[in-house]
Amino acid sequence: MKRADPGGDTPHPGPGVSPTSPHRIKQERPRPMKAKTLALLSAAGMLLTSVSVYSLTPAGGVHWDKGNEAIATDIPEKVDEPTKPQSELGRFLSGSTVTVDGRVGNAKMVKNARGETFLMLELKGSDAENGKVAAPVNLSLVIDRSGSMRGTRLANAMNAAIAAVDRLHDGDVVSVLSFDTRTQVVVPPQTIAPGVRERIAADIRGISLGGDTCISCGIEDGMAQIERTVGKVNRMIVLSDGEATAGVRDVPTFRSIAQRARDRGVAITTIGVDVDYNEKVMAAIAQESNGRHYFVENDAALSKVFEQEAEGLGATVASNVQATIELGPDVELDRVYDRSFQRVGSSVVVPLGTFSRGDTKSILMKVRLPARADSTLPVANVELTYRDLLSGNEGKCSGKLAVELVDSASEASELDALVAGRVQRSETASVLQSANSLFAQGRIDEARRKLEEQAVNVRKVATASKPKAPSGRAKDLDRDFESQIAALDRASTGFATPPTSAPQAGASPAPAAPPPQNSRQGKGAVRKNAEVANDFGL
């Protein structure tokens, strides 16, 4: 599955909606984000996939092989998901283990006029304990042991891996691999049981430094270890502090590797240590596999990240989550923001991976509507399917979205506040990526100006949108806008030229400072922006 990148090959969006992130929105029409144009579908019905891509709804349908377990849609008749009655044309709320809040951007639009609007789905994993135990997990830890990991980095990475193992429950499975130019299986798949953790910890402590860095080798061999165990929730954590100097080195091929992992039901969390790793590669792997990307500037903080991931994995309530959005008659897809997707005839299929308790993710689409004189225009039928890990059944929920057609522009509705925030968040992520690219080229003033302009835009949209927040969502909306503004302000500050201290009297002149983009501060700012941008697109 191909993923386009609106900012070149820079990564995509940050505070996504997860237990620690907001929602998103925008009232003014966003400035078009850069996107690659895909070729039109062939008459045979070729399957297209991409992110932030412009594409027209093809005539007819396309067959999709359902043999892929990670995105299978066959649902048995027994479905353990109640559906709430739908009372609004432009919004629905459905589901229990995973809920879907679906809404159109404009609930009322003018008759007999072609128009554009947005569709947004907010999906959330149930945070209710229900007295049920989440499914067992299958975790692979893949650790860089190249020469650049010398000093405290490798020691702290090993301690973090041991801490993650300690967070696993009896019955979970873990494997550990280390890589330089080749991969070493440190711990083959082991089922956690009394006494096993201590043996695994001893093996992890035996990891020693090697040579260059083959990140793709570690991922591919980690997948082989994961696939030795079936019937559990799969996750891989990949840690590296440097550039890929062996094996795969380009972002598109890393995306393909991550796509294959996702299609096999494996999300990859990537952790970049210090400021010299390739944030484009690491963010792309996380994005494409439905994982998360972390920037850890101080390796002493690694244990916290590993523990957080292990605990979240242990609270997984749903896997193989997939949304299918069937567009209404003559409704055309203009854009899907921030996520990979597949086209199947008039349907858009978005794989979402796993959900832990309280996890929130979103899907944002822009569509073009036909001119109609009717009172109602069907826009989309939405269906969510997944494996319910609490009940052991297949889960399913659904809803319909439509717009009311009115006679005049004065009767038409403004953009939904939550949708406006999500649109704005995607734009903020794109600006962070674009600013990173400008900064790397030495166009520092231009990068900072772009960030500052977007901060002004966010404040303007926030002022217009927050008074219109739906009942009970005002705080969510406020957090969303505040997180965007904070990220933009932090990025602008990080791109400032580091101050130089004057030499003391009689001392030799200090060596010339490196250009800001090569300074530690500048590199750190770029990598933090990549982490935040990735989160914004979740």
C-alpha cells in the first residue's frame, strides 16, 4: 500500500487522538497541502492506495483479495456490538468496544450546486475495564547495537528492554533481536512465565557493540520471529540512534517494509535516540505500520517509553480494525488526509491496526458532492469491523452520513467545529514538515515565518470554532488547538540561531559555531517536529 507524503519525503502529523492526544478542526478552508497526483484507475479497475492524494471515484468495482488476515472483512453473523439509533443526517455515534463518532463537515448545503465538504470519523477504544482481561501479546524488541550506541546508549537501551519485559504478563510472548550490519537473535520467542523474565534479562545484558547500521535487517528478522507465534496481538519496537548505512536506506522502501508488517497485523513503534538518527525513516516506518514514533533526546528516558508501549499493548481491546467508507452516488473522493487507504470501487478502506483502552484515532476525508435538488443527499455509509479481543467475537458497527440540501446560502451551515479542528491539525502537521525541510536547506527565516503564520491561523480558527464546540467537547477542542500552538511556537524557538558566548579576555577565539541546522538544538527541533507531526495524524 503506497503512502504519499505532502511535504516531500518528510514525515506526517503529531498529537493524534490517543489517550494523551486531542482531536482536530478548522473553520476556514485550509490552504491546499502538497500532494502527489495518482494516475487514473484503469478500466480494469486497478487498486489505488495512498495518503493525502487526489483521486476520482472509479466506475465499477475492484475485487480485493480477502485472504489478508490483517484487513479481512468477513464477519460472522454473531456481532457483539450494539448500534445506537441515528437521529441526525450529518452525524452518527455507534459501537461499544470500539466506538465511531462520524460527522460531515457541513450538515446543510445549497441545492443544485456542486460543493465540497469533509467527512470525519473519530474512533475510540473502550476505556471501561468490564472485568475482562485483554488478549495476550507477542512483542519483538529490535535494538540497534551499532558502534554509535557506545557509552550509556546501549546500556540504557538494554535496561529499557528489560523494563518492557517486566511489564509483560504471564502468557505473553517476547523476542529480542540486536542489529548492526547483521541481525542477532538474542532471545527467540519466549512465553513469559515464572523464572523466564530473569533468563531473558540475562540474555539482553549480553548484547555487545557491533559495526554499521542495517535497520531493515532488524525489522525483517524481527517479523520472522513474530510470525513464529500466532493468535496474539503483535507489536514490534525498533530502536536506533543513527542512519541506515547498510541494507535499505530510502524512505519509500522503508514504507513498503512497514506496509507489509501492517498487512500481517504488526504495528511498529520506532524510537529515535539522541539527535543524529534519520527522523524521516523512523517516522515513515511508524506511520505506515499504524505505530507510534518517539524522539528520545536523553537515552536515560528510554525505559519510560518502553514501559509505556508494553503497558499499552497489554491493554489492547481490538485488533485488525478497519473502516470502510462507501461513498454515495456521484460523490467523489478528493483527498484522504494523513493515512494510507485502498480504493475498492466506490469505497475507501482504511486499516487502523489495534486499539488499546482509551486509544483514539481519526480519519479525515474531503469529498466533492454532485448538484442535486432533493432535500437530502446521501454522502457515505460507514462500517467498522474488527476483532473484539475482550469478547473473542468479531466486532462490527456502522452508520450513515448525509447532508440536508437547502435553498439559499444563508441557510447553509458553517464547518463543524470538531471537523475544523481536525483539518487544522493536519495543516499544522504539514507546516511542521515543510518547515523542517526549509530549515535543513538553511532557509531559517522562511521556516520560522511559515511556523509563525500557521500559529496565527490556528489562533484565528480556534477563536471562531471554540464557541461552536458540541456539548461536552469544548475541553477536547481547546486542548487540540493549544497543542498545535505549543508545537508551532516550540518549533520556531528551536529554529533560532543558538547564542554564542564571547571569549574571556586573553582567551583564544572560540571556534566558529556550526550552522543552526547542524547544531544540536536545530537537530533536536527537527526530530521533535517529526514526532509531533506523526502524532497529529493519528
